[in-house]
Amino acid sequence: MYVSSDDWDHSPIQFGPALHPNLIVSRTDFELGNNMIDLKTVSKPMEAMGAELETLAAPAARVSSGSQGSASGDLSRASRSLIVSGIGDPIVRPMTAGGLESLIGADDRTRILETDLYPWRMICALRMVSPEGNSAIGTGWLAGPKTVVTAGHCVHHLPFLGGWASRIEVSAGRNDSEFPFGTVVSTRFSSVDRWISNADPDFDIGCIHLEEPLGDQVGWFSFASWSSSQLREQMVNISGYPGDRGNGREQYFHANRVLDATPRRVFYDVDTFGGQSGAPVWAYEAEGGPPTVIGIHAYGTGGTPFDLGITANSAPRIIPEVFDIIQGWIDEDAS
């Protein structure tokens, strides 16, 4: 997430360790065993709402179905040439001295110009506004007709937002000054108790509830809970709206291999930057299958446990409990 004092036309400030004290962690934080977690959803209080906590029933499946939407079914040139799938060796990249927090060596991100086409249009530029009127930029992705998933700190963040965002503007497939599917505004958000209460980076997950079915037009991603063995060495894709290039107005993409997976997080050699928090980390279970999100990008290299011995960016995994929470949000929005 990137913040500015007014709007996207101002120079953004990146959240650093001072605002994310939990970024430097050890591996023991992740080795929590195989017991199921009692994870609850937490929604932003509304005037007409009652209890803030509710436990969601678990669906039988752990893979959701996606949709290409009713918009053009044309496949973009970027999809054919950039997207990766399957198990593979890491993409060899030139290294540079120094570099920014979430750029691993040389910056290999590519700008996506055909953002009105599948699957890029299912990725949303976000503008979060605090109760005081300050704004920040982030990324989200459609998981259902009215459900946008993002990072928890994009909807609830004590240091910047003072808690819940006041409103969030959602622009699917934004391309600089072009808004092929318009902009919708939401004031209804959810996260999970472990993020709201403890800012636990393993559960930095949030939801933006829409009043209109944007996904019916642009489509939505499949998402799944994959095992650690499925994730390791899997080729993954990330695309979002960074603050350093385009200032949250332009979509940038990179892909590479998963370097490691712990019970709650997945770590990868993929370039990202502030503003891409909340972006989908997606893979393909089978050639020709749907793009399937397996994590929600949230952290740069500072969030990687030092004893993993890798330089990587990371995402909270869609573990079974998180899958159930996201499915519950989709069901809630459909009711």
C-alpha cells in the first residue's frame, strides 16, 4: 500500500518497518502445526449492523470457480507472451547492487496495456480514503460478482487509517486515465480477527463489498487452497498497481517461481512495489485451466523470515480457513 496526503497526484509515501513492526519475523512464527484455526471474519461497523464477529460455515470444496465475465473474450497478447504456468526452474535475472525493498535485483516488471481484456480486467486499482481525508493506493481482485479481495491493511490500518477506511474507490482494469469499466465506491469492508486484533501478517487479508455486480461484466478469479508441496517451485503471476511506476494508475506484471512455502505464507522471486498490496498471486493447476489465486500479495523482502535463507516477497496463503472466509464473503454479497 502507498499513501499520499491528498490523492494520486501527490508523491506517495511507502509504508516501512516503522508502520509494520511485524515485518521482521522468524520461521517459528509460521510453524504452527496442522491444527485447524478458529478464524473469524470481522466487518466494518455500519449504523444498521449488529455484532461485528461471525463464524462462517465451511463449504465442502477448496477450489472456487472463476468467470470470464460478459465483456470481450479476446485474449491479450500480454497473456500469450507473459503469463507462466506449471512447475519450472526460476527465470534467471541479472542482479544489481542495492535496489528497492520489493524489487529483487533488476526491475523486470512489464506494463500491461490491454487492461480491458481477460484476465487483467479482473484486477482493480484501489484508492483508499481515511476518515480524515488522506488517501492511499492499493490493488484488489474480483473473487465473485460483488466481492473484491485485497490485503487487510488496505481496508483496516491503525497507523494510517486509524482503523477502517472511510471509503474505497475501485477501478477494474484501470489504464492511466482510462477507466474501461468505470469506478465504483464502497463503504463496506471486512477482514479477519487475527488481522484486526493483532495485525498478524499471516492473515493480512481484506474484502471490499460492492453494491453492484461488477464481476458479471469483467469476470472473477478462481481461488484455491493448495498444499505446500503443490506450491513449491510452482510458477506464479502477480499484477497490480504500484506507486513507483504510474503512481497507482498503471498496471504492472511480473512472474517467476515460488521459492518456499510455510504453513501460512508463500514466498516468491517476483518483483513488486508499494501499491501492489492486495494483488492476486495466481497459478494454473492445468494447462488451459482458469487463473487460480493461491495467495494475496502483501509483503516485500522485509517480511521474509531471515532463517529461510532466501530473498523473496510474500503473500498470506489461501489456506482452507481463509478459503472458507472468502467464500463466506461471496455468499454474503450474493444474498
